[in-house]
Amino acid sequence: MKSRILAVAAAALLTAACGTNEGNQAQRAAGSQQITGAGSTFVYPVLSAWAADYQKHSGTSVNYQSIGSGGGISQVEAGTVDFGATDQPLKSDELAKNGLAQFPVVVGGIVPVVNIAGLASGKLKLTGPVLADIYQGKIKSWNDPVIAKLNPGLNLPNAAIATVHRSDGSGTTFNFTHYLSQVSPAWKSGPGEGKTVAWTGGVGGKGNEGVAAYVKQLPNSIGYVEYAYVMQNGMTCALLQNAAGNFVAPSADSFAAAAATADWAHAPDFNLVMTNAAGANAYPIAASTFILLHKQPKDKAKSNAAIAFFKYALEHGQGQAKKLDYVPLPDALVKQIETYIGANIK
Amino acid sequence: MMPLRRKLADGAALLFALAATAFGLIWLVWILWTTMAEGAAALTPSLFTQMTPPPGGSGGLLNAFYGSAVMVLVALVLGTPVGIAAGTYLAEHGRHSRLAAIVGFINDILLSAPSIVIGLFVYELAVRPAGHFSGFAGAIALAIILLPIVVRTTDEALRLVPNQMREAAFALGVPAWRITSRIIYKAGLSGIVTGVLLGLARIAGETAPLLFTALNNQFWSASLAQPLANVPVVIFQYAMSPYDQWHALAWAGALVLTAFVLGLNLMVRFFARRGNR
Amino acid sequence: MSPPPHLAPSSGAAADRLFRLVTAGAAWLVLIVLGGAAVSMAWGGRLAFETFGWRFIASRDWDPVSGKFGALIPIYGTLATSIIALLIAVPVSIGIALFLTDIAPRWLRAPIGMAIELLAAIPSIIYGMWGLFVFAPFMAAHVEPWLTGKLGGLPVIGPLFTGPPIGIGLLTASVVLGIMIIPFITAVARDVFNAVPSSLKEAAVALGSTRWEILSRVTLPYTRSAIIGAIFLGLGRALGETMAVTFVLGNAHDLSPSLLMPSNSIAAAIANEFTEADTELYRSSLIALAFLLFVVTFLVLCAAKLMLMRVGRTHGRSQ
């Protein structure tokens, strides 16, 4: 008797589990779709805000796995997701090899964050070479004379610096190390640039979220994250000296000043990196996130749904982007992107 | 009279044993206390009624609880019959079959094998060919973790059944398979159920096998053919994030999970000991 | 137990055969699962093994971008954490087993025994969370500065205790791992201590032995094989542990002599990196790591089982 009840219950649950699959498919046919994407954790805060808005607006839900630019590239190349997001743009030959189209969708900034007791945000001043030396282990403690010279009024502790870096294949790392290679010859000939590099010691966090989590957790640590993560988690950021010699605070304005120097019109497939930009107010590490879509998608309905989502984000997502201190793309660039999409994605 | 050295050695051993026991118990108390204190703060009814929220939002773990429940149940449905059948083979033929001896040996290895290897195996088997993660793959991975536990406990439970039962049944002319299915199973039922429940407690808390099979899903999904939200992976993702609200949810999920697993363990062992008296 | 008669009534013979076939098939399935796991790991890792050859095991590289992978750092992290975990767990487990079998009053044995077994029931992700949010800060604030201060300057073992006290690292991971494997070793030790024939213990008592002398001269020598088997069992569990280690080991592909520095283990590397492995070679290298882990764990667990079988303990505990 008992076993019969158990059997019926199990059968009911299984039918429910399988049955709702049909329900899901019917729902999809009725126009409330689900598209999947994966990649950059840099863009995740604003992408998830756009996705929430878009679901209210159109009913389509965007299931985005924030796993790092490297993962996004490989998943969209393998066809396991409908779109990929990466902060390191792919070159035209790699795009052609995989039949992918690429376009930027938003600009943000990468900010050094620290966890020093009693230090307020935006007070600590660092330069690119000093940052490179910290990450290479040449500057080992917070009260090192080099740091003290940049921060005369600050009372920095005599504590060892714990560096936090990305453990996954990260476009944020690419932009960060690209910047360090531009400003520090020792870094360029050492770890160099890339979605992952040979870090000297330090803890590895998964995604922007992981780095933020470790910096919040470990005293006297330093890490690098997208600015939205600083705001969302009340973290302490440091000022960076830009190419013009000014210590610039991270904000939508200083990111926009850096983005203004970008020459999108002449970048094939929008392949452009904007670190260490010129300009008095330009923030030194600004970066864009690029969306990857198949030029000849297998599932046209899903591809069109994804394009509709990004059109919505580009044309109506400026408010959400500004709220999180990202820089929405200027109208001229949006038009250039829409022309590109129309020409390339069938 | 005993020389001082021997007395001291004995006293030191006594002290060491007491200290070792205290050492072990302190960790248990510390871990459980932390889980209860942190988890209780976030334990609200919305935990069971709302879905997993985006970063910075509030919500619950409804889809995770549902996904875990479904996968565990499917794993039980898949793994229990196979485990009982294999355990029956070991118990009935263990003495005179080389296959049974080898299977018993290998089963015990499988019992302690790294669960992440099982997860990768199921990835190669069920995720790669399908091209996407799925709750069903997660259920298969959990079933493989469950299997050796059920095999071992069934084997032990059936061996405990006294031979007189079998001999009496033979004497009455009952065919061999009927002896096992009607009589031996009934006699060993409590042992088998104990094993299944302990296995259930074990797979409810397993994370590594689900990392590359079921993955996770922030939306409501009841389909086993797609990535399925589940409690351990959600806890992993939320705990390693910087968001305080996600941390709170992770602790709440941890508390529910621990209460379920430990409650099941205690209940099973308590009733098992009562039955044995 | 007598074998089932092959002279069953004819009406049941076919059913008997079917039943035997089904149960034998299920038994074969157990073998197939283990064999399948081994083969699938070997097959998945073959690209990495072909590309790097034997150097894979000795190489310190781990560069997904330029496609250079080596297993040395994950192997080092796995072995270091497991060995230190054993150093902590083995004496403690023997002490607890002694307490439970000899010292504790009878009414206390079951509750405390069950409490120790609960340590094994706690899901490893809970160990991980507790480790990250509670234990690592504790180590960073109270233990690691003391270690760096007192031992960091000493000649030979000094380099083992250098580095910023962040709490995340080899030592913390090893301690958490040690706590996790205590119940497994204790369970076997407790069983075999109880299984020592009382005649031996009584003879020792009659000769005037103290409790310690009975343990060291009668019990431990008698149960030596089983204790070694239990140690191997604990080692096997420690080698494969994923979640607890992933939270507190630090995901750093870095080889440093210091125990206070973050590192990586095979299981933690796979858990952290597999879903983002973007090239065939990257995935294959991770699966190759899994294959190495599987082989080592298999050998260790085989050794454990053989030792445990020798003392007649064909059954450990079904944890």
C-alpha cells in the first residue's frame, strides 16, 4: 500500500516535470521567449537591469550566465548560447572563422578597489606604474614610501598588501593588463596582457563578483572591478593618474571623456580598445563590452529575439546604464551598429 | 608501585583522548552554531515563496528548492532499483561468485570516489552530446553517487536476514526468486530503507556533480531538459558573490539544507538503533 | 549461507534465471559506471596528454590564453592539503576512538559517537561557507600573525610561514579538510578497537598494564592494518574533496613554499574553471587533471580496502 502511494507520487512528479516542458514550449510559441547568453561579468549589472526591463516590455526573458568573457566567447562559438558578451574584442579573422558578428553595447570603467580600515572611497591616489608594481609584488606593504609619496596626508597601515586577481578568462583582466602594459614596461615584458596572465601570488576570484567578494572579505587587499560593482557593494575605490597626469575619479563623465576619443568609424568589426585615453578628464581604464552573434544563426527566431533585445538596450537602455554609471553609446554609434547588424546578420 | 613515568604516560593518553574528542566536538558545534545564527537571520517565509533574485534584489530560493527536490527524486527513482538489485546479487551470490567479489570491491571504491569526477563523466555522457546542460544530467550524476550507498546497505541488510528463513522457504518449495522478493526483502526492508534515506541525505547536499550537469537557472524552470536551479549551486554562487543580500540567502539555504540532511541522518540512525534492540 | 538450490520447481526456473540475470546486470552496471568514468576521463584528457606528454605532470604553466597547461601546481595543492589534513586528523581520530571505546562511560558513547558521525553528514558546501566567512577570518586575525611572527624567521621551517595573513590559503584549507575526514577514520578505528578480542585486553590488564600501554602495545599493533587502511580511506576522501577546498584555497595558480599562501587543487581548479574553459585543449587539460585525480584516488582507495579486508573488516561504514 505504502509503496503504491510512493509510486503514484513519483509518477505524478515526473509527469509534472516532463509535462511542463510542453508548457514551456507552448509558452515560447505564444511569443514569450527565452534567449540565452553568456560571458562578461563586466556588463552583467547593466545587462540584468536591461533584461528585467525588457521582460516587462516584451515578455521575452534573457537568461544570462555571467561566467567571464572567455567563457562567453567559447559558448557562443560552440552554439550552446544565443549570444556571447566579451570585453576583449575579437579580431576580424577570428570572427570570420566562426561566422560571428560583433558590436559594442555599452562603455564602463575598471577601478582599483581596496580594503583598508578607516580609508574612505576616492582618497587613495595610485599611478599605473605603482599599480603594476603592487601586482608584481615589488611593492609589498601599504606604507611603502612610493605609495606614501603619492598620498602625503594619508595614514596608511604597515600591513602586507594582499592582491586579488581574476581566476577565470576575463575581458576585464584583458583591459586592466592592457593598460598596465601601456604604462609599465616592466609589466609589458613580464606578465603582459591577456584574458589571463601569470600573476605573482595573490588570490583568484571568479568573475567581477568574485574579486569584489574577496576584496570585501580580506583586510588590506586590492583588486580591480567594473565600477558598478563598487557602487552596488559600497566598496572603497582608488584614484588613478591618467595620461594627462591628473588623478581622475571614476564616474560616468570620466568614462565618457575616455570613450569620446574612440574612433569607431574606422574600427573593422568595432575592434577597438580605449585604455589610457588622452584627455584631461579621461579615466585611464575605460572599456566597452561587445556582443557576439552568429551571422547565419541556426535558430533565426532566437537570433531575431536577441537582436530585438539589444536594439531595445541601445535605444532605450540609457537610463538604466546611467543609473549604474555606465556610459550609453552615442546616437551616431548606435546608428552605425544597427547598419552593421542589418548588413551582417541574416 | 607503578613508576611515575608509566602513570604520566597513562594520564597523558587520557588527556589526549579527552582533548581529541573535545577538538572534534568543538568544530561540530562551531559549524552548526554559525549556520544556525547566520541562517536564522535570513529565514523568512519568502524564502519558500519567491524566486532567486538578481544581484542586489530580495527574493527567495523557491526555484532552487524545487529543482533540487525534482533532481533528487529522479535520482532516487533511477538509482534505488539498480542499487537494490545489485545489492541483492552481492548478498545472494557473494560467497561463491567472483563477479560478486569484484563488484563488492569496486562498489566500495565508487562510494568514496571524488564526486567531481562523476560530474565530469556525466558531462561527457549527457551534456556534451545534447549540447546543453540539463536537470536530467544532474539527476543522473546524483543517481551515480547514490548507487554504491544503496548497493552496500542492501547487501548488508540482506546478509543479516537469518538463514533459517531461506531454508524454511526452500523446504516449503518456494522458488528461489520468490524467496528473495517476498520474504528476504520484507525481512531486510528496514535496512534497505535506512540505506536509501542515508543516500538521500548524502545526495541532497552534493554540489560538485551538479556544477557541470544541471548548472543553474535564475528563472523558474520546471523542465528537466534545461539547466535547473538547485540549492547547492545557488549557495555556491551566492556565497562567492559580494552582495550582502545574496550572502543572507546563501546562509538561509545552508541552514535549510543542513537541517534537512542532519535531521534525516539523526532520524534514520535513531530508528535503526531502536529497531535493532 | 547456502547457495540457492538449482533444483527449483520447474515453474520458477525461468523466473529464477530472469531474476538472477537482472540482479547480475545491475551488479555489472556498478562495474560499468566506474570503468566508464575512468575511460571517459582518459578519453577526454587524451588531447592534453598528446600535446604535452609526460611534461604535463611536471609543468608549472597554466596559461589558458596561449594554451600552455601543466598539472604540477594543482597536484601540489591537492597533495599538500591532503597530507596536512591527515597529520591533523589521524591523531585526533585515534584519540576519539580511544575515548569512545575505553574511556567514556557507556551511556555517553552512543551520543558522542553520533555527534562525531554528524561531522561526516554535514554537506561539504557548508564546510566551505563556514570556512570562508568564519574560519578564514579567524585564522587571519589570530593564528596566522602568530605563526608568521614566531615561526617565520626560523631557518628551515621559516619559509613555510611567510606571507600576508589573509586567512585564505593552504593551511586553512588543510585544517578544514582535516576536520572533514576525522569521522571517517574515527569510524573505522572505533570498530576495530572494539573488535580486539577482550581476552587479549584482559590478559594485558592482568599483567598490570595501564590504559596507554594497552592501546600502544596491544590494540594498535593488533589493528595496525586496519588503521593504515583507515588512513588511506581518509586520504582518498581528502584528495577528492571539492567544495570545502574551493572556498578557502584561493584559486591561485602559484607555487610557493609558504603554507599561508593561496594555491590550487585539482578538484578546485576543475570546479572553478571548467564551465569557462573556452578551448578544446583547456577542457582536455582539466579532464586530464580529473583523470590523474581518479587514478591516484583509485589506487589509494584500493590500498585502503585491501588493508581493511585483511583484518576481516570487509565492511567499513556506509557513510
